[in-house]
Amino acid sequence: VLPEVGRTPEEALPGEAISFLWPSRYCPSDRLIGEAWRMFGDVPGGWSQVQAVCDWLKANIVYGSGSTSATDALEALEARRGVCRDFAHLGVTFCRALNIPARYVCGYLPDIGVPPDGRPMDFHAWFEAFLEGEWRTFDA
């Protein structure tokens, strides 16, 4: 946890990060701007604000394997239910609505520190937020 890491001011963002402020197909951040600022606007910008988004998602969205398929962040928010991709989409959406560049990341994660059970690794989704000039990893 790096709560002292601040946000990168919009005017200091590199060109490569600007597009990660825009709404996208699964992350309609333009439709959650008011809600995002109402919920997280009092939290200092940067790591603490992104962590507040993650903490809210963990406390308010129920993980349900197989509960969604092609939902966008708004549908997952309304249902209050989703899988890792929905948590990642919601994290990206809230960050972008707060003017923090964010991007969706997916890959395979082994069960670290857990004895193998014979099943193959599973696909997972998380997100990154651009803070103080670097992409930082977050997983709600």
C-alpha cells in the first residue's frame, strides 16, 4: 500500500495515458461522474482515492462465479454482483470518472503460496491506475 502516491495532474499526463481517461464500451465513465465524485471526491486524490474505490467495490459488490457474461460496469453496479472482470471494469470506470487514467488488465495467476490441487490456473482480471507517472496495479 502506497497511500502517499498522488495523482498525476491532467496537464502533466503523457499522451499515452490520455486515452485511458475516456469512456469505453464496458466502462461508461461519463455516466458515473456525479456518482464517483459524490462517493470518492472527499478522499485525497491518488493511491488513497483508488484504494477507496477498491474498498467500496469489495464491500458492496458480491463476487458470484458465472454471474455475468457481457455486462458493462453500470450493469454490474446495478446488479451489485459480478466476477473479476466486472470488479476491474467498475474500478476502471470509477477512476476514469475521477480523472485518473485507468486500464483493464487480464492474465493468469497461479495460486501463490497454496498447495497445488491439480486444476489448471484460472484467468483473472484486475486494473491499473496511472499515478505519479507510473501504472500502479489494483485488484478489488
